[in-house]
Amino acid sequence: MSVNPELQGRVFPPVASYLVGREKVREFSRAVFATNPINHDPEAARAAGYADVVAPPTFAVVVQEATLAQLLAEPDAGIDFSRVVHGDQRFSFSRPIVAGDLLTATLTVASVKSLGGHSMVTAESRVVDAAGAHVVTATSTLVVRGDE
Amino acid sequence: MSIESTTPRLDDLVVGAVVAEASFPLTRDSLVRYAGASGDFNPIHYRDDVAVSVGLPGVLAHGMFTMGLAVQPVVDWAGDPGRIVDYQVRFTRPVLVDPVAGAVVTVVAKVGAIDADAGIARIDLTVSFNEVTVLGKAQVRVRLAAAPLSDA
């Protein structure tokens, strides 16, 4: 089974919204050794101009994850998860993620390419806040190894 | 001396200069903690038997964990996680985490480019384990002021 080239350009329905919790931001911050008070202390965050604690940049992957699960589960995608390797990752922010944000992610398959028997799928997950304003776009390139 | 004066300014940066360095000793506990925090429970990141069964030499750190910690020295230098406007990496080599000895990941952050018009500095990361790089094209774009607020 190989990756369906017709996936390119496909836009998936938005996934269920994600409510960013203060303790989840703190837990994630501890896990990635983020020690800035703005990641942990609401007072420090407010003093820096934020409504609540600010998530580390790669916290966006937690919000993105449900969209990648949606892609892998797509019946006609032809993506065998046991053959998937994470190739590249990028986060492009309009603003940082802050505790209290209600975020909604929508995945678009930006490209499907073949390279020496492997497939490269680039998936862009656009994350917006409750007002519909852009917060971050998370882009993953997945390398799907071909049949041996 | 104001707090603002410790925040790096775009004017003061020199391409090629090292702005931050750090090393992160990782253990299996670190991987379990990241699994819980991120929700990525792929067992290759905490079970040797599963890792070996899929052809890996042993338990690996999550690529997203390595990406997540590697940006922290830049956040500390910039003084505010909200200054990070873009961050990208390529996953090139795995970080093998020994059950007893763990693993040490080192990060060196250098100024890669300065875009004065946009107010953005590109910081390039060299992220290594056992003296080989594990991330490629690891670039962080940081929004910085040109001059301290007190001069405005």
C-alpha cells in the first residue's frame, strides 16, 4: 500500500476544540525544562503582558496531535503508521499559546511527494482561537517508508 | 539598571556569535515525564523490548522532546517565551537513552541572520548527542526590539 497522491490539497474538518489549562502548561513546561517564570507563574505572565501562563513553543504539538491522528485514520490515505517517520517539524506563531485559550485546529495536506520509493506527506495544521484569529500553524513532514 | 536592559537587542547582535549554550542530562524518567505531558505514549520511548522488536538499538527520546528542550536556552536568552515567532527542525539522528547512564543532549545557539526591518533575529541551533548532531536546520526566529524601551 502506498500513500494516495490525491490526498494533496485535502482539507479535513476541524477537530474538537482544545482548552489550554494552566496546570497542563506547567506540566509541559517542567517536562521540556522550561524554567522561565512566564511559563509557570500567572503573576509573572501578567507582568509581561499575558492573560495567564504562556506555553513553551512546542506545546502546540499537543493541539496539533488530534489532526495528525485524523490524517492517519483517513480510510483512503494509505498511510501505514508502522512505516511513518517524523521528518520535519515547524511552528509559525502569530502569538504564543496562553492558558485559557480555546483552540481549534484544521489540517490541510499541503503536499504528497514520492522520493526513491518513500512518500513525503506535509501536513499543515492551522490553529485559531475562540475569536477565529490565527495563533499558530504547525507543519509536519511525515516520511512513509515504501514496501521492502 | 532596568529589567529591559537585560533583554537582548537586535542592534547588539553579531552574526555567528554564540548567544546561549546548555546541556540537558536525560534519563528514562525524563522520557516518561514527557510522554505524560505531551500525550505521546509510543512505547519505543520507554520499553526496550518494543524498541528492539521494531529494529531500534534501544529506547529513543521523542523527537518532539528533543525539539522542545533545544529551544529553551534561546527562550532564556530572549527572556520571554512569547518572543519565539517561528521554530523549525529536521529530525536527522535518534537520541538513545541508556536505562542506567541516560543521555546528554547539548545545545549551542548562534545568531544566524538578522532581519532589522522585520525586527527578527534567526538563531541557529546545533543540537548534539555523543558529539554528533541530532537535529538539522534547527532555526528559531525571535522577535526583538531594536533599542531599549527606555530610549523610546
